[in-house]
Amino acid sequence: MSKNKSLQDFEKVIRECVKCGVCQAHCPTYQVSKKEGAVARGKIALAAALLDGEAGLEERLQQDISMCLMCGSCVNKCPNKVPTHEIVGAIRRQITDNQGLSLVGKGVSSLLGSKVLMKTVSKSGAMLSPLLLKKVPETSGLRLRFPIPFMKGRTVPKIAFRNLFDRVPEFSQGRPDKAVIGFFAGCSITYAYPEIGEMMVSILQRMGYSVYVPRAQQCCGIPALSSGNGKLVEELAETNVGAFKKREVQQIITACASCNGGIGEYYRTMKADYDDFTGKVIDFSVFLKKEGLFEKLAGMEKWPERVKVTYHDPCHLKTQGITKEPRELLRSLPNVDFVEMESASTCCGLGGTFSVYHYEASKAIGARKVPGLRESGAKQIATACPGCIMQLQDIINHAGLKVRAVHILELMAEALK
């Protein structure tokens, strides 16, 4: 029996959509396409037609369903809280079950489902990147020298040769009076931004905690969910839940918004007994606030020369109401001059595999953040999601701004030095 919900499981909430159109003003894909099929209301209508047998999984329907970031922006504003992102996920799984994975979906699934392949690709990419990539002047990204046709001009971060598991021990002993804290790193931190994971582990150790970073953990499943590979999502969920059973941990910290949405928010919706696991999942900023670290940081002497920093809300935190804690953390840092930007809460356009399938649309969605960023005068834009960092830096590079996208933990680590 599938642990993922099927389209039939959402029938009641699908019927609760009143087609009011409130979602139009908040749907990133509708804002750039202006097509009814792209907005939540249109997708719910397609879901109802599928349930009633009035529509099949034809190419047009698949195209409309693919035009969704699964960001949840529409759900927050929906008067009846119809979970469009979950319904879209169910339709994508149904398409996959009936017609198989797309070529991109197969590639993503092969990579995410194999730690060995992931490690091999990461190390190979690090070695070959000087040959395949060229630096973009005055930015932290790299531009493809031989751009692939469907993502022409995409900029990507420098690939790390040593991943997080090569850099930190599986278990770090802390003070005997302190609990053991688990750290779920996720793919992006483990392989693309391992220094962020190192910072998280180091901060927890400085606080006296024992830290458990199980080697058995794998991808949270968000990219597989976006691709419609329900079977892989189930396999990854079982692996990750099992990985953290080997030690008794008080909390499972994430420093990636997407991972928090995956192992916390999505796993809770599955037809499985994961309550003990998901109940321990917590975003790093929420944890640090709870531990009183913000007050300690705010008590530090302010640096005479502080960097002007603004903040981007990752969708997977915003939809859970985690918006104040990251800002409070930034305001407490002695090395930061925090400034709010317009459109801070709008989606960056990444959306799991959305930016692979629809790079031009993804780029157009992200470009809507540029005016607010430019007006803020910030030199850095901080966020709490490595995927957003990658997308934001690409947007910044194309806009020609001299701004760097960073993780909040980078600024915090700098302050603590």
C-alpha cells in the first residue's frame, strides 16, 4: 500500500474550492504566464475533472500540472485552505504511475536514490568544473561555458570536492548534561555547500551539545516529490526515519528550508507512523531562539563596519509561519546591518525540479525580486535554504548586481569568530 496520498484522498478538499480566484494574485507561475491552467484554481478544476472521469492524463493537462512550483503560496491565501501543492503532487504521481518518469525525472531519481552515485557525481563535478565552467566576473557563481540547451546561461556554485560527510564526524561528543541533537543535512548542504553543515555542527558543539550526523541519511525527497516519483519518496522517507533511530536524539535540526518541508511537513502527511520522527524536526533558527542564543548575540558589541544584509523567505519556511525567527537572528548579529526588502516573501522560482523543466519561467519568476533587492541597497541577501541561494545568485548574476547570496549561518559563523 502506498504511503503517499492519492488524488482520491483529496476529493473532499478539491470540492471545497469555490473558484474565487484569490490565488491568482499570489501564484508565481500565473504572474509570468497569465494562463488559467497555471493558477491554483485551474489546477483544482483539472483535479476535479480527473476524479469525475471528464479528463484524462493528456499532454495539455500534464503541461498545466508541470507549471507549479509547489510553493504553497496559494494555500496561505485560500479562504478554504485547499492544499493545491499536495494535490498537484498527487496528480504528478498518478501521471508517473501511468506513463513512467520523464527523462529528467529518471536522471533525478537515479541520482537521489544512490548515495554512491551522488558522491561520485559530486567529486567528478568538482574535478571537471574548471574545464566545463568559467567564472562570472564579480559574482560568486560560475557560468556554463558549454550551456545545455534547456538551461542556457545557468549559473551554478563552485562544486566542493570534499562533501560534508568527509568533513565532520558522524558523532561529536558534547557535555554530559546536554542532549544529543541530530542534524539532517540534505543533498545541497552535503554536496554543494558542505561549509554550511560544518558551521551548523560547530555552533551546536559550542553550545555544548553532542551532535549526530548519521551517514545513512539521504535526500529529503522534495526533488523526487516534484518529479512525481512517489515510490522513491517512500524509500527515502523510510531510510531517513531509520537513520535517526540508531541514537536517541532530542531534536532533528535542519538548515535547509526544503529539507524541513520534506522530512517535517511532507512526512507528516504520509500514511505512515512517522510522528516520533517528524515531531523532533525543527528549523535551526527556531531552535537557536528557543535556546536563548539570540539574546547572547544581541549582547555582543556591534562591529563598527557592518555589512548591509536583507532576507529572502524560503517558501518551505514561509508556509509554516517561520518568518520572524530568521529576521530576529539577523538583527541580533553584531556584524550585520539588517534591512527589509520589498518582495522578500515572493518565491525565487526554483521549485524543486521546476527550474530544470521550465528554466525561462523560473528565471522570470526570480527576476521579480530584483527591484526590491536593488532598492534595499543590500550587499548580501541571506536566506535559510541552499536551493534558494543557488537560484538567487543566478538571478543576481543575470541582473548584473554586485550582491552575494548567503546562508544566515555564514553570517553567524563570521560573528562568532
